[in-house]
Amino acid sequence: MLPTLDEIFEEFADLDREDQSQYLLELGDGLPSFPVDARTELNRVHGCQSQVWLITETDGTGGEAAFTIRADSDSNIVRGLIAILQAAFNSKTAQQILDYDILGVFQRLDLQQHISPQRRNGLRGMVERILLLAHRHLSDDGQGNSIASLVVHVDSCAVPAKFLPVPVQSLDGEQIRRQFPVLNRPLASGQLPVYLDSGASAQKPQVVIDKEREVEEQYFANAHRGTYQFGLRIDEEFEGARTAIARFLNAASDSSIVFTPGTTVGLNMIAFGWGRRHVQPGDEILTTVMEHHANFVPWQQLAKERGATLRLIPLTADGRLDLGQLDEVLNSRTKVIAITAMSNMLGTVNPVGEIVRRARQVGACVVVDGAQSVPHMTTDLQAIDADFLVFSGHKLYGPTGVGVLYGKPERLEEMDPIIFGGHMISEVRIEESTWSPAPAKFEAGTMPIVQAIALGEAVRWIQSIGLEAIHQHEQTLLKSTIERLKAVPGITIYGPELEHRGGIVSFRIEGIHPEDLAALLDQKGVFTRHGHHCTMPLHGHLGVSATTRVSLAAYNTQSDIEQLMQAIDFARRTLKKV
């Protein structure tokens, strides 16, 4: 029988550091057995250095149901940490688990002195999984059906749903909006802003703002520099953010996650750090006309520098990649395919997995611009198998000045750093220098520490809601937006049908310049984007100089769409287009 939490506290207090570590091992030895059929990928806790599986069981239904945490690991010391979590959480209700000061338990035991940063990240992951399952229990269907009583079918086998995630819950846009301070501050007119420009930058929830303030006020220090208290805490938070992001993307390894200033810098790092080393005269670089300038110009410039040829995947009439013509441009000379996962102008969601599969047949490297896709739909890096992927924090409800470059370990090994300085070096001699392994190899100097930590918090905020719930909410709003816009006389909507696009709509109204329309919408407190959206080749392809763009996020509501339509009507009347 496992000891109680009080008994664990008492034992730790009487032991020195070495004996405390031995006691953790002994706790792990006494862990109850774990169901064999629960050792599934769905129950695996990502971000742990070791293998960890975790489930919850409930005794009863409703809010008074008591939880039992069951987990196992291939590491004995992690099994000891699991025993502590069981002692802390078992027999509590879901609400008691959510309210419980588990951080206080860790601080009292001083666990950071006994486990590595990687294991601390794993411990964080286990706690997050428990809290998520408790939250889901409180968000059941209201009919007294607890998580443990549901049955779903996976791979034709009936499995108790306590081993699986709960089905996606609907999202309350108004409740989400209340978490964003800037959206609840009245404008000079007295109305609240209708923010429809999240494709450029998303707003930040209060928890992200609070996290930035927490770091600055409570424990700021330079990362990877000091072993004093602030330094240790900042390292834990910084690397914890890396782990959270790796888990969010289902990356195989935390070390594949490199912090950058944003998507643009990440793409330039790949083009000139990997491309200069591997693209040779006569090679071909394949991209598309729908790319953001950040994923077009670097490859254009690299092709000129290296004597390579830049080629384009053709588009269909509705703005999708024409895979029927892919074989005409993809061949044995193709060295790189640089492609956006979701167009920032058309909203087109590209079949990245299929592009990767075809690229493998000719040995090409695939670089994915995930700036628009990562905030709005699930990104499973192990499933799509891309070589590189980049995105920016400020589009993911996080701060500006921070982004992520993901690379497969072998690709990062093949890639040269293009920024040099402190932290990224292994050894500096007068004659030459050598580099640390990734990710440090690409993180020269002082990183955007506060921003990276807050980005980790943004990822956790998204996971607390559910990215699939956000996606479904945005698609519902997108459908409504397109249907309403189609009724506007003289409008042209660009891009494919709903099933092939994410939450972006770009359009023109005959006789109204997009800049004039945006100015008049602003008078009504409706914020949209106008211009070429950093996609001049695409606008040229479409035969227009500029469009108006509406881009959606979790905090938008049907009321926002209604106000958009009223503002468009106002603009048409003002410009005498009715």
C-alpha cells in the first residue's frame, strides 16, 4: 500500500539528499500495476524524457465523484514521482483536484533538487494531464455520464473512455472573449472593438499577459547563465515552454524545437543555413504563388545565389494546389519544397502530408510555413513528417518577438547556424570554433526569454480549451461569414469552398477600394486588413492589387459577423454604392 502524502513529507524531512533520491526509487517500486490495454499513444504523456502513461478512474458520477490516478513509466524515479501525485490527488473530486495547491507539494518536497530539468518537464506534463482530465469531467454532457462510464470505439475495439480523450466540447465565444482585456475596453465611440485581423496578429488572453508580468516581476534572469535561484527558475520555465510546444506539435523531441524571433527569421535560417549547404547549381526549389513573402523571397534569393531554378506548383481556379500537375514540376532535381500549410490570403489549407509523401519519392526536403495553420488546426509533426516547420508566437495568442523553428534531428544536424555568439558554441579557439548540439546551436545570444515562456503559457491556454474546439468554432463562423458576404452586390470572394479553407476570407467589392472600405469599417469599430497581405505574386496571379481580409480567432462571435455586415452596408451607403 502506498504511503499518504503526510507520510511522504515526514520521510523526506528526515532524509539527506541521497537518501531522498533512494526513497523516490522505493516509492516507484511500490506503484500499483497498470492496465496493459491502457498503454496506448493516446494515454502517453508527451514531453517526458521517459515513457509515461496516465489515466484517471472515477468512483461515481457528477461533481462528487472521487478520482483515482493510475500511471506507469519505464523509469523507476518517475514511478516515484507518480506515487507522489497519486498521494496528492487520489480520492479527490475533479473540483478539488483543480483547486489543489500541487505546486506547494513540490516546493515542500524540494523536488527540483532531485530531478533533472527534463524530468521536471515530465512532471509538469503529468500534472497538466491530470488537471485536463479533471476539467473534462466537469465539462461532461450534463446527463450524469461521467468519463468512466462512456464507451467509444477505436480501431474496432471497445475501450473505456477513461483511457481516451473526451469528445470535443463546443466553445463559448463570448466566454473566451472575456479573457482578452483589450477586447473588453470600449473605443472612443463607446463600443467594443470587433477584431477581425488575427491572421496578422492575435490578441493575448489575460493568462499570457500575467505570465509575462510574473516573469518580469518575480524571477527574471538570463537563461542558461546562472545557477542562483532566479537562474534555475528561469531555465525551468524557459525549457518548460519548449517542452509544452514540442508536446503541442507532437514533435518527437524537445531538442527539435528552436526558439527564433518569428516565422520570417526561421525561414531565412533554413534557406541560408540549410539551403546554402545543400542546394547546388542546377537544383530546383519548388514553391507556390500563394506563399507569404517570408516563404518566397528567401528561396528566390537562394536560387539566384546558388544557380538553382525556382519553380511553382500550379493552382486550380479556386485557389488550391493542383496536385494533378505536381509531377510536371516535381522531379529528381527538386531539392526543396517550401510550402504554406494555410494561405494567409486565400485561407486554402494545403495537403502537406501528401506533398511530403510525394517529396520523399524524389528525396526533396520539405519546409512548411505554419504561421497560419498552427494557431487554428492540429499540427502533428510525426504524422505529416515534414523536415522543417516554422510559426510565430504572436499569431498563437502569444507575444511578439518569439517564434519556433522545428527541424528533424538529422536536418538540424545538416544545417549551419547563420547567427553566432554566446551559448551556441561548444568551443572557441583562435583558429576555429565548434557548435553545441541543437537547439543551442541555433540560439545564439540572449533569447526572447520572457516571450518564449509566455508562448508556452499561450500553448497551455489553447490546450485547456482544445484546439479542435477552436477550429470547429472558427469554421462555424467562417461558414456564416461567407454566406453573409455572398449576398453583398458586386462582391468577389477569393479562395476555395469551406471544406478546403481555414478561418480567412479575402474579398473585393466592385467600385470600392479595399483601403477605403477598411477606413469606413474602422469608423464602426470593425478592424480588418487591406492590401496585398505580403502576397504580391498571388494578387498579381488573381489580377488585383489589393483585397480586404477578415481573419477569425477563438474570441470572435456571431455578433462580430453581424457588426461586420452592418459596417459593410454603412460603407456602401457612404460611398453611394447602394
